[in-house]
Amino acid sequence: MSDYLKKGFLLGLGAAVSGKEKLSLKLKELVDKNELTQEQAKTVMQNFVDKGAMKKDEWNSKNYEQMSKMAKDNGIATKEDINELRARLTELEEKLEEKLNQPN
């Protein structure tokens, strides 16, 4: 992972943790003031966590796409490329074995 991507990821992670802590404190304050029930506060927090998980999955998907594109642009074989070559090699080995075992 490039240094910029790593720093960006860590910055986002820090912001998310800080945001969750601030939200938790604000929700506790609202519950203490009876402006929210405990159940409502839990729902709001769960929605925040769910949205974070969704964004994480979205980021991972975009990161995978970007890394795959970089690999292709730089001529680096991907796992899929290697697996495809292995399958072709196995097929050729089987054909060669059949040909060598045929009576002349």
C-alpha cells in the first residue's frame, strides 16, 4: 500500500474513532437531559456504526479496484492472472501426458 494511501486510511480511521467518541458523549448528554431515550440513543449509535461498516466495505472495494488497475497498468500479474495460467498449464500437461501415453 502506498504511503499516501496508508496515511489517508489512518487519518480516516482516527476521524471515525474520534467521531464515534464524540457522538457517544453527545448521546449520553441527550439521554441525561431526557431528550432521548436510552433505546433511541442505542439506535442512533448502531446506525452510525452500520454506516461506518458500509463505508469501510465501499472503501475496500474501491481500493481493490484501484490496486488491480495499478497492477494491470504496470504489467504485474494479479492472482486471477496466475490462477488462469495455472489452469492452462494443467490442461496442457494433461494433453501432453495423453499424447505421450498413446501408442505410435
